[in-house]
Amino acid sequence: MTNSSSDVSLASVAATFSARGRSSANDRIGYGGYFSHLDYATLTCDTDALGQNAGRKNWNSIGDHIPAYLLNVLLALDPLPPESQQFVSGFLEHCWQMLVELAELIVTHFPDPDDKVCYVRERFFRDWTPDVDWGWQKDRAIIGHNLKIAWNLCRIESALEFRALRPSGAACKEDYSDLRQRLLDRALKIGRSMEVHGLDRLSGGCFDAVERRPKNGVPVQLVWGATKDFWQQEQAILAYLSLYGRSRDRPEKRRYLNLARECMTFWNLFFLDHDNGGVFFRVDRDGSPDIHQPYGIKGGHAISGYHAFELNFLAHIYVRTFCRREPFCLYFRPAHTGRGRVLNVLPDFLPHRAVRISGVRVNGTEHPFNDPFCYQFHSTTSHAAPR
């Protein structure tokens, strides 16, 4: 693929259960969204056994569906091949509706109605009343979550544009123009706010936990210290690259690119362990790694491949597409025992026609294609490995 301008998850994330009586992670019969915890014995959300997590919702239980699997499911399945069975079509439509629902919940409930508070609200009771007394978080913000929201709102905006404009979009009666504008406006607002209230403009990178209502007139009030965690730097990099790619002619567009470059520089300088491999979980403000337990453990669940793989892949795509406007290659190796011979190859939901297919090879041989903006590849080779 090449750019058209140059010619061309956490343990608290809820699983989706069907609503059968009270056994549901999805609050279908109440206020919408997903609960953060279920009691494994009764599959209920409000038992006393859950303690402070009973009947609670948070960013992870609502928003983490989006990057953890939902967008990837949509990229893989839409458009469906002609021979798809009806239940697959129904599942795909369910995924689209789920994405729209989650987007509405995020832009409706997470922004603080007080314009003086620039951070999103992250924890809620079942009826979406903010929970400002929960555990360690209280009324505090996680910078990485704010930036993750900005990044994923950009992706959802492009996904809904894709749904409205794709060739089979005649079946989609909505263009989602109002929701798309709200998503992009919120993402841009978060990006502007985090520049002042989340990034370390002196040393680089983004901070961790901060008070949502800082005292004494300071723009940023840190909770525990000026430490910086690897996964939050990922969110900063992807957020500002995404905002740069969608800013069009906005005056702040160049600033988003500079912020992305600053965050990437801090990551490359201080988070890569050049001696032992991998990445450090946490560094101090000046970039010195924290190797005390448990942060020195690289095999723990908190430093799994999820964030590192995601950053490696998507930062590459975004830099090539938005910044350098250079071609890039994607490689696929479908199982030859599978029945399907169709691949959807769009790497992420990007602005309309941001990338085009410039060539296809199957087992090293050039393969014809008709439409450079049709991101679905049909293979007739039994041992196909299109790229």
C-alpha cells in the first residue's frame, strides 16, 4: 500500500454475555454499557462479593472493547465475501451497532460538564453518576486514558466514514455525520488539553496519574510522582499522530506533529532496553528506568505484548501515511486449510482514501487488481500468501 497523496487489555474488561435474567456484563436492561466486574459464581454485577466493584463501569469496561478487538473484527470482516452465511452478516452488523453505542457513551458521559476540568471522568455507578471515591483513583485522571480516548475517537470517526462511503454502503441508511463531528471535536479538544495538562514539556513524555482538579493554580498536580509508564507513552504517540493526520487545514496541525515527534523521541531514548531487550515498564521524569519490583518484571501481565505490538504496527502505518507519505508493505499468510479465499487488507481505519493499493504479490508473483481503493483481495491460489 502507498499513500494516495504521493500517487498512490486489562483484567477488568468485561466480556459480552447475552442478557439472560441478571447474568449479563452488558447493562442492556438499564443504562447501557458494560460493567467492569462480574461475580464468577453467579454471573451477576451487583453481588456483595464484588465489594467496591459492584455495579460499576469504567473506561476499561466501556472503551477498551474498541482497540482490544472490536475495530480489528470490523477491519477483518467488512466487507464480507459474497458467499458469507447470514449469521456472519448479522454478527458484523451487531459489531457496528456496538461500536456506535460505545462511541455515544464515551462522548456523552466521559467528558466533564465543567469546562474548567480538562480531564475525562473514568469511573461510574450503574446510572452513570461519576464515582469519585473508588479505591486509589478517587477523583483522579490517568493521562494515558485521556490520550487513548482521543486516539480511538479518531479511529471510530474514520470507521464510520468508511461504513457510510464503502461500495456496499447503500444498505447503511445513516452517514453518522453528526456523531463523527462530535467524535473528532472531542478528540481534538483532548489533544489540546493534554499538551498543557498531561505532557511533560520540559523532559518529554507524558505523566501518569494527576488530580482532576489541581489546587493552588498549578496546571498539573501529580498524585504520586513524576513517573512515566510505557503504555501511556504509546497512547500519546498514537493520539498525536492520529490528530495530525485528521487536522486537515487546522492551524494547530503542525503542533500535533511536533508533539508526536517529541513523544516518539522520549520513547526511543528511554524506554527501549538496549542491553537486555524489550521495554522498561516505568521511568523517572528524566528517563531513568525503574527496575524495582514489580516494575522490573518484563513478563508480567501489565507489560504484555499488547501495547508494544500495537505501537510498533500502528506507529509505522501512521508515520508512513501521515508524515512521510511513503509506501509500505503488509504481509499475510492465510492458512491453506481454510475455506476463505478473501482478505480485507486495510491496516486501520484511516481518513477516506488516505492509502491506496499500489501492488499485490502472491508467492512472489505479481497479481492483478482493479481498484486501488478496494481493500479486499480475492485469491484463487490454494497456497496463497498475498502481500
